[in-house]
Amino acid sequence: MRAAIASAPVGDEQRGEDPSVNLLNERVARLLGKEAALFLPSGTMCNQIALAVHCRPGDAIICAGNAHVRTSEGAGAAVFAGSVINPILSPSGVFGVPELLSAIGDGRVKSPRARLVVVEQTSNRGGGSVWPRALIREVAAAARERGLLLHMDGARLMNAVVASGVDAGDFAEPFDSAWLDLSKGLGCPVGGVLAGSREFIREADRWKHRFGGAMRQAGILAAAGLYALDHHVDRLETDHRNARRFGAGLSRIRGVSLQNPAIETNLVFFDVEATGLAAAEIARRLLQRSVRIGVESEFVMRAVLHLDVAESDVDLALGALGEAVGD
């Protein structure tokens, strides 16, 4: 990847003259089955631009209560799109048509107008759960019948593709906009690519400039994305296998219990309350042993398996965790 970055042909991205950026945009648009795409510095910017294009002040966005657009983007929906979020409570981050209809409400003028449905694939705080293609289509059809737009947060879309065997374009087909993250499982240093109709992308480009997201010789970053699409997709199964290995090892540590026993992809959430220690204290002890595991709440931790974590590292982390909790 570093060699690809060093040898990337570049140009002025703001003028549409960077050949590496243009190639990445074209490739992701084809991959997701959309007319056009736009390279952006981050996945959060992909989400926030999509919300700003689709929504107007006073609109309501429907998503899982634990979705990234609600929990981890600084209330951007309110700041940039002037919109509120109608959350659907779902531990897995996956919901069905009945939950969607309840969140849409009765359309009274006193209520926010439901405008957009957001699906996060995979669901991060749902434990890396994969939205089934059939369920996506059911939810999308119900949303369409009621005049709603649809957006896919594809932060870990390729994890869902590898875990399910469903093509990225099949997952993205019902959505007005979708994006693919380059900097998570695909291992790039920067970026995401937002896709949709040409009209949508034209307006998204305007918001990109408003957000300060325009770049110059960005081909060095786009080249990393092109390399990752060639070399880092199939290997995601290794991350999934290591996540299952880590989850199985957790079950042998006293006081630790899995939050998502059915580990579908590369995320493992676990509860440490029965150890008598807070998650933050365990994380501190782990760092002293060169292991970093995230703190989700007072007693819940999140482990992310990725291309820099080998099977031997999984065993090292399990050993360090056992030591940290005094097992």
C-alpha cells in the first residue's frame, strides 16, 4: 500500500483532475451500483453530507438507537441538517418493518416529518451484526411506500459482504445513497467514498466544500483505497475468524461474559462487571501490557479485530486480559 501511495499519479482533486481519485470514485460507484461517487476524508463526513443533502430543517431521521449517526457524530444531524432522530431501540442495531412504521408515526403536523431511514451495515454497537439482504429490502419497500429516502452507513459494508456472501451492490441497491469506508477493515490511512445518483453527488460535492473536505493532490490517499479493494477484502474473513477465537477465549476468563455470543464479523463486545473492576481500569491495565481494548460503558468493552492483529496477537490479548482481571 505504501508503494502504491508513493507511485500514485495525482492532480488537483478540487478540479476533478486527480486521476487516482477519479478512478477510485468510478470503481466504488460500480461496486455499489450507483451513478457516481465522491471521495471524502472520513466516514462521518460521508454520513453527515448524506443527511444534509437528503433532509431539511425539521425533518426526522429514523435509525437504530445505537447507530453511529446518533451516538458518535457530535449531534451532526441537528447541527448540519437541522433534523431530529427518531431512534428505534434494538440491541442488535437491526430492525424490521413494524419498528420502522412505529418510528414513522402518524404524520401529524405537530410531529417532525419522517424523511430518511438510515441502515448501518454492519451494526457497530450491535456487535458487528449483519443486516440480511431480505430484511433490508422489506424495510426499504415499506419506507418507499411512505415516501421516505434511504441511506446506508457502509462503515463495515465489506465485512458484511465477506460474512454473508452477498455482493456490495446487492446490499446497496435499495438505497438512495451509500458509502464505503476505507480506513477500517480495509486498512487505509484516510477516507470513505459516498455514492448515489449524479444529482445527489453534485449536491454532496457542494456540502463537501462547505465542510472543508476538498483536497488537492489526494491521489496518494485514493491509491491506498484502490490497493485495499484489490488486496484487503477477502482477508476480512481472517478478522472474523480471529474475532470468534477471541470470543471463545473470553468465555474461559472468570467474570467476563460476551454481549454478542453470535460473533458475525470482527467486533466483540463483553461485560466485565463480575470481575469487580470497571472497564476503564481494565483498559488501563491492558495498555500496560501493550494491548488496547476500547471502553464502551462502565462495564462493557469492545474489541476490534483488524489486519494488524494476527492469531498470535489474539492469544496475547487473552493472556493479558486474564492477568488484568486477576484470573
